[in-house]
Amino acid sequence: MKKYLYTLFENSGTLSNREIILHIGTALIISIAIYLSYYFSHRGTVYSKKFNISLCIMTVLTATVMTVIGNNIALSLGMVGALSIVRFRTALKDSRDTIYIFWTMIVGICCGVGDYFVAAVGSGVVFLVLLFFGTVKNDNRILLVVRGSRDTEQNIKSEVFRYFRSGAMLKVNNSDRNSAELIFELSKRTYNKCSENNKSISEVLYDINDVEYVNIVSQNDEISG
């Protein structure tokens, strides 16, 4: 019985135990690089520790599946059929998460077929690119939210367009019978340049009668989180 079990473990398909351990071990090592890349490139509410751990596990699982499949076409078709019944409905907070999912799958495939060099070089390039661009935030937009009575709607528009010299764009105009809420979008450069005037935009708008509030929001990627 012991000899039979030893034979099963010693002869795993067409690969030796050393090759199997090398496939899965390399995938595990590169998955740590993926983990670090996701950790450093995601900050604030968009970071999910559970999702980051799932990326590491997905890399190892993909490498394991590819190691099992090997060059067996029949087994690969059966594996695809089995995986096709699984549905993934996880909502992605950040569009970059899709890149990480593909990254884990590609690394797993490369390691599963023994192309360690391709997996290492490709992962190194992707790591550097995501590390650099992942920390760049899109914070060049300012949202100006103003709420007042319906009678002041035209006055608010006139003052905003005059103050920012037509550099503001009206994006949202919500109103009911008694009040109106207007949301203007402008660049951060325009806002900083015009804010050098004697009076701020908030003071200008509050000089209008029946203006309820003025909110200034710096819009960046964190808002979508």
C-alpha cells in the first residue's frame, strides 16, 4: 500500500514532483509582487485587502490548473467546461482591478507551462508601470455645488460664469417648485487662478439673496470608491 501511494505521488502525469513544485512555487513568489503592487498603487477606500489576497490565490490556482492540464487537450476541454458554470459577480471598485485579474491569470498560465522568464519579465514591467501610474490621481477637477431659490437660478449662473470668465461648465441643474441646485465643473487651474481675486466665489454667491449653501468639492478617483 505504501509503495502504491508513493508511486502515485512520484508519477504525477508527465511532470515530476520537482517540476510541479517549481511551477506552483514560482507562481506564489510572483503573486507576492502582485500583492505589493496592488497595495502600493491603491490607497484609501479603493483598497481591498480581501481582493488583494484573492489575487495571490488566483495566481497559484491558475498555475495549478495549467500544471494539471499540460498538453492534454481532452483534460483542458473538460476543465473549461467545468469552469464555465462558475459566475463571477464581484463588483469592481476600480477599473485597474481588471488589469490585476488579467495579470494573475497570465502569470499563472506562464508558470503553469514553465515559462518563468516570460512571467518574471512581464510582471516586472507591469509592476513598475502600475506603481508609477497607480499613484497618479485625477484631481484636476473642481465641482462647485450651489443651492438657492428658484428666483436666484439665473443670477447664480451669471455670477459663476462672470467670476470664472466662462471657464466653468454647468453639469447638473436640479430644481423643484421652490429651490434649485446647480453643479458646475471647472479645472483646478481655473479655480486657483480666479481665487486670487479680492473676493472668493463663495462670498460672491452668498451676496445673492436666498442662496442656501455653496460647496466646493475636489473631484478625484477616491470619490468613486
